[in-house]
Amino acid sequence: MAQTPEQARMAALIVEILNLEDVEPASIDPHAILFEDEGLALDSIDALEIAVAIAEEYNVHISAEDEQTKEIFATLANLTAHVAQETSA
Amino acid sequence: MAGHAISVAQFHADIEAVADALPPGDAIVNLCAERYRFTVTFFAACLRGQCNLLPSQRTPAAIASARRHFEHVSVVSDENASETEHRIALNPGSNGERVTPELALDQVVAMAFTSGSTGEPQAHPKTWRMFSTWRHTHLAHFPGGHMTPRLLISTVPSWHMYGLEWALLAPTVAAFTIHCGPDFFPDDICSAVEAADTEAVLVSTPVHLRALLKSRRKPPTISVVMSATAPIEATLVAGIEETFNADLFEIYGCSEIGSIASRHPRHTDLWRFFPCFTLDQRGEETWISAQEMPEAVCLADRFEPQADHRHRLIGRSTELVKIAGKRESISHLNSVLLSLPGVEDGVFYDPTRLGFADTGRLGALVVAPGREPQDIRNALAAQIDNAFLPRPLRMVEALPRERTSKLTRTSLRRFLEAFND
């Protein structure tokens, strides 16, 4: 499925911050699972890196107190939607 | 703060309830993600005489390998747990209550596993005697004393030996309250510290501390920050201490034993071993023993005795390199590299020990955004013998560290193979 412009920006940020040199940002399916053994197979330290990058880039602070943290990090689409929601609030 | 403190009585009731519900068996794999549930389940297994298996990773393969040590093993998980915040507030000094179940000192309460260089993980049984000794010898050296009420926040899971000792055992004997809510992201840590009604202690690792330092949130004061699992660079120590007005305390340990020594890197590069341990130099190796340990263990690092019962870490026993008739330790080279301005991470490696052709020289990978390789080489040359200057010196975005900050030979080799393709 094609990425929206916001998802493309987030995909580029993830690829850059995690040094996924071999991954083309546009190739990340917005609805594919990012973590564990699926998709990009990211781990919790990657989540930490992404959270720091999102705080720097969007000034959105993610914490595990957000009850749906797992949901937020599940896919590119969820992550982008969460940031959009927080920045418009 | 949000959440509520758990009393000793409630803690006991919870342990007994979980113990009653555990299936019969010899051992459990405790997969509870929430810290309070993990702690209760840990002691519930102890109460039932079942061993807590602590595989080094939570992969199905590592769990299966750990399970093979016992015949009847159950897996306990809290996957559907909804509440996220508890505090275990146990202060035995204040009310004389018995905090942990009465256990036989010789009972094997846990088994830690280390990933051997090849094949099956090695098992390391832990008796209650070892943990009881730990509680009395190590905590006495805690900065500011262990009977000062503090909120302890840990970014390290309780199933890792470092987390088990400091975030599970410590609150059962010290005046520490352990924060059992979210404690992973920089924002979680800052929120927990801000909500604390006492001074805060952060049990963490260089990876988590680097992320915390990058966080843009207004930093709260954290009275003590502990770091272990990988050497911490001087710039990170200074950054954390200054930003959080903290006292950084570094722990040296290994899964075979747990915490072994500590130091304040701001004041000294010398390590002070906890008093229960005896060191023994055998050739180029440092062996460690204690009354509670069944046998002496060879440390991965070599220590040199100094005055006043302190020791200098000379380097990994297996990391001493000899080039042009000169001897140097990779650990020392790494510490020089990490101390250079602009260097965020970096590692020297001996290609022959990673299975590559002998070039007669060391190589290095360096993370230093904005710096040129020539700058790094010049800065190194000012501090180390030219024989040990890295060739090649590769500037990279990041090192292939594991989640515990460790850089294994396997991941380093794979990483380097990509350059050789």
C-alpha cells in the first residue's frame, strides 16, 4: 500500500535513525508489523531510538504511560497517526 | 504519585496466592513483563521450592534451552495484565516485618544462563545464600547509604542479573521503593522521578542513558544513577551528572556471579570489589572466589591490584594484543577512543580473533558524526603507540550492539563482513 507524505517522512526518519542502510524508506508497508520477528524485526532499543528521534523531530514525547504504546509502535501507519494527533492537539 | 504503595503484608499475600496457583514442578520460566508481577512470581516459585530459570534472551530457542535443565517446567506470563503501576514499598528496618519468604540458604532459587562462545548456554545456579550475602555486602556500599528512603527506577529487566539484584533484591532489604510502572522511555523515567516524593535512583545502562541525555524534556534531579553491562564513556558520565545533578555509580559484574565491583568514574578509574570476594591472579587471568560460590570463576577481564584494596582494570584477558613486540589491551584502546571529543561510540578489534585474515594491525569502527577519520587518527596518535593505530579506521553510523549494550564477536564479525563484500 502506498505511503502518505507524512508516513514517507516518518519512514525516512526510521531508516535514518536506525541506520537501516539496506532498506528503502518507500518500501515499508504502512500496515506491516515493525517489531519482533516480523517486518523490519526491530527491538526495544530501536523503539527507544525512534522515541528519541520523534521527540527531536516532532517535539512529541512518547511514554509507556500512553496505554497503547504497543499499538503506537506496531506499524508505520499507527506511529504516524499518533504523532499527527499529538501535534494537532 | 499515581499508583499505590504495596505493603509487606500485601506482598506476602500476593506471593502466597501466586505460589498456591503455580502448577507442581521443578522450575519456572518467569515471563512476567510487569515488574511487580515478576517479583511476586519470583518469590512464589522460591516458596514452592521451584527454581527461577533466567534465560539470557527471551527467544523461544533460549527458553527451550533453559527448560532442558529440569523435567517439569512451567512458563508464567502476565501478558494480559492491565494495571501498569505498583510500587513495592518494603522497608524492613521500620517495622521489623519479614519481607521475603523464609528460605533454606542452600536452596537453588534461580539459574542464570550465559551465552557460551559456541553451542549451548551455560547454566549458573544461584542459591539463596548467594543472594542473602549480596543483600548484606553490596548494599552497604551504596552511595548515600541504603537506608535513605529512595525511589528506585530501573530500565533494566528483572530477569537480567543486574536488574534482579538491584531492582528485585535491593528493595527487600534497603529503604528503597521500586517503581513498577513504565520505566523504559526517557519520558517515563522523567515522569517517575518528578512524581517521586523521595530522592530517585536510576538503575540503567549506557544505551538507555545516551537516549535519556538526548531527551529534550526539562531534566529532573536524579540523586544516584547506576550504570552497568558495558563500559560507560567519560563524556556520557559528565553529561548525565551535569544534566541530572546526579552522582553516577558504575557497577562491574557478570552473569556468572552478579555485581562484583563498583566505582565512581568521575573520581577514579579504580574499581573497589565488594568485600565478600577474593581475587587471585593466575598468570594473565584474574580469578574470583567467595565463600558462597561453589568454585572460583575466571573473570573475562584482568585486574591489577593497587593500594587501598582497589584494582585497575587492565583489559579483557582475551583481549590483550601484541603488535610489533608491544602489548596493549583492547579495552584500554577503546577507553582512549571513547574519550576523544566528538566520539559517541567506537571499538577496536583484532581481525584475526574475528576469523579474518591477519593484517598485523588492529581495526576500529568509530561513531563520530561530523568528524573526519583523519581527525580521529590524529587524536589517537597523540595518546597511543602508533603500532596500535587502527587500519582500517571506519566511520560508521552505529555499532551493532545488542539490547543490553553488549557488542558480541558474532555481531561484530557480521557487521564487518558487510564491508568486505
